[in-house]
Amino acid sequence: MSSIKHNVADVVWKSPGGLMEVVSMRYEHRMSELPLLRVELKTEDHSLKPDAIVNQSAHVDLMCGDELSQPRSFKGIVTRFAQKRTAYGNIGAAMPKRVFYEADVRPKFWLATKHVDTRVFRQMTIKDIADQILGELGIPCEWKLEGEHITRDHTVQYQESDYHFISRLMEDEGVYFYFDYTLETVIFGDAKGVHTPCEPTAQLDYSEEQTRHVAFGTFERILDVAYEETIGSGLFTVDHYNYETSQVSIKKDDTEGSSPNFPALEQYTHTMNYLDAGRGTFYARTRKEAETASIKIIKGKSTGRSLHVGFLLTMAKHFHDALNKTWLLTAVRMEVIEGKAVSWFEGFESDKPYRAPCKTPRPQVFGVQTAVVTGPSGSKVYLDSLGRCKLQFHWDRVGQKDDQSSMWVRVSNNYAGKDYGIQWIPRVGHEVLVSFIDGNPDLPIVTGRVYNDLNKPPLGPGQKFQNIIKTIKDNHMLFDDSDGAELIEIRAEKDMSTIVVNDERYQIGHDKSINVGNDHVEQIGRNMTLTVGKNLTETVAEHHNETIGKNRSTSIGEIHNYMVGEDVVSAIGRDVRTDVGGNHSTAVSGAHDLVVSKASTQDIGKDMSLTVGKNYSVDVSKKTNLQSGDQIILKTGSATITLKKNGDITVQGKKITVKGSGQVTIKGSKVAVN
């Protein structure tokens, strides 16, 4: 292509395929989007093949500035190359035979659209994440940030291209991107003061004159301008629920009340995944600024070749003086055909903060996924004070299945309240079911557990009528619904503790059996009642100790059999009283010793008989008083002494001897000696 002045080519192709003439050039670019440079080429070389050109570096120079004296270079890679029409058709062989080609040149950042991944980024800002991804692709970038961009605990790129992922993150935090003039470096910005003027021409005069030149050498000027405003929302509300500060509202809003923003038109965005009210204020403000940037814009047409998105253009000599100011270019479309350049542009007031619209959709996770519970090396259980766990998804190619594989993930339970509920902790290595709140891959929650070939269920097909709750240590509750063999089995691998604050009741329809391998201790604070419908049998292999603090009463309806294999020892602190309604018989096979420390009294209502198989000895330290109401008979063999109540005393025997070591006195009213 040649310019009018001196017929010097003002668009030059310096790229694969050798020297080719540029027939036309079309360039399109919008803020936070990828630019496209489409070049139509003409050459006599019929042999160019797309596979030799595609993915090769491309370089196009466009002359601009005063008298088109300064080159502007577009650099990128060829993403598309097509062979098109010829310039000769069916003309004779003597004429030059030229063929047309078309090439799409894009910045290297375009390759990020072709790299799709799913991965987790831990403890990183959006700058850290973008730096890592762009570094992997070999794409240089520059950061012009003034806002605060927090460290994100857990950010997931889910089945989306690197370009889509970076765009989504930047839009979320009010960051936009554009390119330097060569299209080689991606520039990220978030503030109004970071932009520089267009090069080489930063100021264009407004002129509606459509001739090629207004004055000699003046190739860049503005031909047409329209400033427009459209109705926009005026109230921007964001909200999220932070379960770690569940009673604190972090909902925030921001308002733009000046026309054309109308507060009655609200944009409400929830589940924003932020943690505090301060961050909510930031999100509400950036969404307000993004709305304002899209409804108050300038659109124009010019012959400018220096226009570039992300740079500043100053307009002068417009009849409406309010438009004679510096504008931030947000969109540029340029066509250069046969030396004539026409460009269309959009801009926003440079003294106000610009934000790109949030148009890149967040990926949705539909249904549930499974993941493996992780933790530090060697740990069996890993949880925090909220019962959360760490996990790693099967699609994660980077995680090491440790405590850094994910953020803390909440675990759903069937019952959850303040210091009560059901808590069943997933162990390291368990496979769990994971759902995502609002489908957000950054908000996982464990909703279930599943078995696999490594962790098999405790019951197999042979126990198809059984159900079980079982821990790794075989503490379990088993429920058997087999016909005729219904059973509930509770097992404690070691100790078992049961606490009943008030009453406990058991009702057993048939038998009850308790088997204690070692000691059995029962402590009852008050009364204990045991009622046995028939027999009660107690067997004690060795000792039986019984301690009663006060009284003991035993009532037996019929016979009481008491058998002791060896000795019986009774120690009674005070009195013993035995009431026998009928007879009382005691049989002692050996000796019977009775020691009474004080007095001993026997009260017998009728007869008393004492039979001694051998000797009978009574030893009284002092007096002996033997009294009978009728008579007393002392008898041994044929000798008898009889004492009657009338005073008669009869001593009868074969030989009676009265012997006294001292005086013997016989005294009576009448003494008879035969």
C-alpha cells in the first residue's frame, strides 16, 4: 500500500512469507479484550501454505504522526492465514499473476484462549495468579495497580481457558487490561492516574472537513464526535454470608444519584465470596464505577493512526467546549485501505475511574463431585474447631494430597446446633461427596461419603438384611432385619460410658443376660428395689461382702435355707433379736461357744430341754440363783434331790453322806432320824 505523499508505502508487512504488498489493514480492539489485526496481502508467490505461516511471529508497521513520518509497529503471532482470490483470473500468461492472502495477527496473549485447565490456586492475589499463568505462557505483563487486592485463600480455575479465567478474576476486582503499542506486553490497571498519552500524536483537532488534508502534513484529525448517555442503575448492593461471623451482616451498597444513574434501578449481587464489610464496600464501589463507565461515553470518527486503547487522547477545537478534554480510549477500530486511514473510537472521561464491565461468566459446577480427604503427612484425622477438613479433587494435577490441597471445607451433618448435633469426622484418605454453594467452584461443601475399592463397606452381599454404623476401631451398632433373627447389636471396642441425667427404663419381653469379664460396680444414690417373679439364684465363686449402713429386713414367705461350707462369723455392733413364729432348731456338729460380756437372759414361754452328750459344766464367779415355780428336781442315776414350792426337800439315794470340814448344823421344828 502506498500513501499519497511521495507514493511511499505506509503499511509494511515484515513477517513470514517474504515481501508482500499490503492491500488493506483492519484493526479492532476494546478494553479488556483481545485485539485483532487483519491484513490483506498480495504477492506473486503462489506457494505459501498456511501451516508454514500460522503460529509464526508477525510484524506490521503503520506510518503515522506528522507527514506519516513515524512508524507504529504491531507485533504478534499469525493465528489465521488464508489463500483468497487471484488478481488475474483467466488473463494471458504474459501478465503478472498475483494471488491474495489474508492473515489474522493477534497478541501472544491470545494463546491463553487455547489453554484450558482445571486447578487450584492457594493463598494468592489475582496478580500472583495472573503472573504465574502468563509466565507459563511466556507472555510479558506490566502492572499499574493502586487499589488493594487481597490474598485469596482458595481460587479455582474450572474447565475454563487461561484467558477466560484471568478476565473473570480481573473483572471481579475492578481491574482491566490493555496492551502496549506493539501488542507484546499486557498492561493491567485499576486507577485513573496510570494512563499515558497516545503516541506519536496525543492531541487531535476536531474538523468536519472531509478532504484528504486540512493543511500540509496534517494526516490525523477528528472528523465526527458524539457524546452519549444512557440510563443506568444507581444503586449497587453486594452481599455474602460468612459462616465464621454468621451474626454479622456484611451486605454493602453504593449509590450514584446523578442522571443518568437512577437509584431506583438496583443491581443486587449475592454470594460474592468475600469475608468482611470492608471488602463489600470495595465491590459495591467497583460495580458502580463499571456502570458509570459504560453509560457516559464519547464516540468518534477520525483519520487518526495513533489511537490506541488504554491511552489518552486529547480533543481540541470542538464547537462544544465541554468535549475539549482528555479522554481514555476504551475502543478503537481502524481501517487502512489504499493509503486512506479511518478510525472509530470510544472514550471515557480520563479524570474519573474506569472499570471494565463484569461480563465474563463464572463457571458453574453442576451436581456433585468426589474428592479425597487430605492432611499433613502421617496424619489420620485432620480437622479444625468447626469440624472442617481439607480435600483434593481427582482432577487436581498439582496438589500433593496434604494440608495445602484446599482451604478448610465445611462438612454437612444431619444435625448441627450450638455445642450439639451429629459430628462424623471424615478421616484422611476417605472419599467424600462434594457439592458447591450456588455452583461456585470456590465454595465447596462436603455433603456425603462413598466407598471405593480401597475403602470397602463392612457388610457384604451375604449380610444384605443388616445395616451397621461402625468406626475404624470396631465400635459399632448393627441392625439385623433378617426374618426371625431381628437384632440390634451395640459394641464398644474398649470402654463404654452411659450418662442418664434423669430416669432410665428398660422393658425386656423375655430373657436378659449380663456377662462381666472382670469387676462389676454399681452405686445407687437412694433406694433400690428388685422384684423377682419366681426364683433368684446368686452364685459367688469366692467372697461375698455386704455392707449395710443402717437396717436390714428380710421377709421370707416359706422356708429359708442357709448353707455355709465352713465358718460363719457375725459381728454385731449392738443388739441381736430373733423372732421365730414356730420352732427354732440349731444343730452344731462340733463345739458351740457362747461368750456374753455382760448379762444373759433367756425367756422361754413353755418347756426347755437341754441334752448334753457328755459333760456339762457351769462356772459362776459369784452367785447362782436357780428358781422354779413348782419344783426343782436334781437327778443322776438313782440319786434324786427334789425341791418343792411348799418347802419340802427330799434327798433320796442309796448312800447319803453329809460331810463338813467345819460345823454341820441341822435345825428344824422337828428333827427325825431313822
